[in-house]
Amino acid sequence: MTAVPPANGSSDRDDARLIDRAKAGDVDAFEHVYRREVGRVYALCLRLTADAVRAREVTQSVFIRAWDRLESFRGDSQLSSWLHRIAVNEVLVEARTDRRRRARVVLANDRSDEEAGALSDAPNEIGITLPEDTDTRIDLERAISALPPGARTVFVLHDIEGYRHEEISRMTGSAEGTLRAQLHRARQLLVEALSR
Amino acid sequence: MNENREHPDFAVLSDLVDGYLSRQDAAVISEHLSACDSCAETYKSIAGLLSSVNSLPGSVLPPDDFWVDLRKSLDERKEVVLPTSSSAASGSVRSTGVRRVSGRMVALLAVAAVVLIALSSGITALVLRNRTGSLLVRGDRPTAVKPGSVASSPVLPAGFRQTENELNRTIEELQLAVDTQRDQLSPETIRTVDRSLAVVDSAIAEARAALTADPNNQMLVDLLSASYQRKLDLLRRTSELGSRT
């Protein structure tokens, strides 16, 4: 995996043409959309899941879902924003399912500290290889991947992706106050981790 | 550094960086920062963190073979696409929708779907042989149904077109219901139901293609109806499973 520059800008007309063709069942047209957008979607999924395997699965689900729902894309937002929303939703849905599964496992194993488990399960390497291997960037990616899931989600959405608290609240169903607290916690953990 | 003043906590400094504090509060905290090295250091570290975030790559490519797998999935979905009445009316594509279920039921449904397609393939072949006097050689997969063409196909019996529209409306409603329960089923369950639905959809496409070629054949009408019914059952059970989970 290689980091790539942001997707090239494309005109609305190009988007509309590609979408129309894809809506008519043209997978080749959809491939153009995929190649242009997959980098951003995959980066988002990697950071939100902190797990390369899950990120690949979710990214695949995102594009399958986008294919299924193309007819609902009206073009009143950017295609990339639309895909981004689908990606965030897919990750959140997957995370909720995973939490329920974990909860069942925890009950079965009579474990009480799920949060501790989540932290210890955090991978050291999430699969991002940067072209310029600056220590700071790698340390930061690793530190983000080691955050507790809730704090990581808010940090990625707010500080990396630029969503506002009210938008994140709508996506996650969490109160804005809770999200702010998680964001502060994430930042504090990151500051501590990076100062070591 | 003024040791007598109360230090703002991390959250307040974090809010200051974001510009979430009122002008008055921001002025008070800023004044504190100018006199407190420790808090000023924390403030700088938060601002520095956010600055570092801007240097992270916004785009990361997945492995090279990623598109190949994705394309395979899309092609499979494309082959079994059957438009609903509403999408047929608008001429738009409709996907095969949500596909999941769970546990032992999943296995049973998967087996049922395989049995269904085996039966329907056999029956379709038999029906066609009886009609033509020779066994029809079919391709490995049913012919892709062109989006928007199914419900208005000129060769499908008119009576069945109406039935098919009603069936598709119900299927669409069930698929929507299952969609909303998506997060209540495990990915493994979802994959199994996906496969089962794909098999059922293949059976439908095959029976439908046969009926299109032989529109007066009542046996094929029955076979296609049964295949649709199987899909409805699968979606209903998935929906029930989702609400119980």
C-alpha cells in the first residue's frame, strides 16, 4: 500500500457522465469512480478501524453499497462526499456489530474489562506506508490506531476529516457533549503518546 | 508564571484551540497562558498535534488486486439484477439488495437455495426439452437481465407481468426492512445470506429467461413464481432474524 496524493479534481459534468453510465450498469464507468475515490475511502476506513483487514472489507462494502445505491445519488452533493458518508456509516455499523459480538464473547468468557481488551487489541501497525517515512507521521498514525475506538472515531472524523460535532452526533447518535469529551481524551492521549 | 491562578484543564485548552470558547473566556485563558509556562506548553502541544494531522496523507491505496475482487462481486450482482416495478417504471437500475440471515437458519437457507437452483435448472431443462424435442444447451450462468427491461418485457406473459410487479414491490419492501437491520447481523451471516440470495436470484433469472423464450408454458410460470416465493421467504426470515437479534 502506498500513500497517494489526493484524488484529482473532476468536473461535475465528468461525475454526472460517469454516474449515468454506472447507473445503466456500466462497471467500467464505475471503475473510474472507484479508482478516483478509493484512496480517500480506504484511508478513512484504515484510520477508523485501525485494522488493515477490516479496512479492506469495509472499503469493499462501501463500493458495493455505492453501486447498489447509485440510483439514489442525485448529484446535489459531491460524489466524493457521498462516498465518504457511506464509508463513515459502514464503519460505524460494522463497529456496532463488532461491539455486540465482543460483548457476547466477553459475557461468555466472564471478562469484565472490555475497554482494556480493546486497548490491548489495538494494532501497532495499520498498514499505511508513507512515501516519506517521517518518524512523526508514522508515530502519529500508530498513536491514532492505538486510541480507544470511541475516541479514535471522533478524532478521525473531527480532526482529520473535518466534520463538525453536530454532524458527528447525527452520524453516531452520540450527544455532542460526549463527543467533545471523547475528542479531548483522544487529543490528550495522543499528546502524551507523542511526547514519550 | 503565576502559581496562584487556577490552571485550565486540558478540555478548556482544547476548546480554545478549536475556537469553541466565548470571547470573554478565551481572553481570560489567553491571559493565563501568557503567565503560565506549563499551560502554554500544553496549549502548544495541542496546536502542534493538529498541525501534524494536516501532514497525514488524505489518500492511501489498497492492495493492487482489490479492484479485481470488487469487480467480481459487482459482476455477480449485475448478473442477477431484477428491477422492481418502481425502478422499471423509472428506467433505473435496481440491485439485488440486502442479503443476510444467521445461524443454523443460514445454513438451511443456503442449502435450500442450492437445492432450488438445482431443481429449477433441471425442471427448466426438462420443460425446454419437452417443448423443443431436444435438450437446450444453456450457458453456465443465466443471461444478464437488462436493467429496466424486465417488467415491461414484451414477451413475458401479460398476466404474469402484473404478478411480477406485485412480487417485486413486496420484495423491495422486505429488502428495505432488512436493510435497516443490517447492523444486527454478523458479517459472516451477511455473506452467507448474500450467497443464498445470489443463488435464488440466479434461479429466478434462469426461469425467467426460459419463460421469456416460451411465454405460454404454465409450468415455467409456476417455476418462476416458486422461485420468487423462495426469495420472499428468505427475506422474511432474515428480517425476522434481524428483529430478534
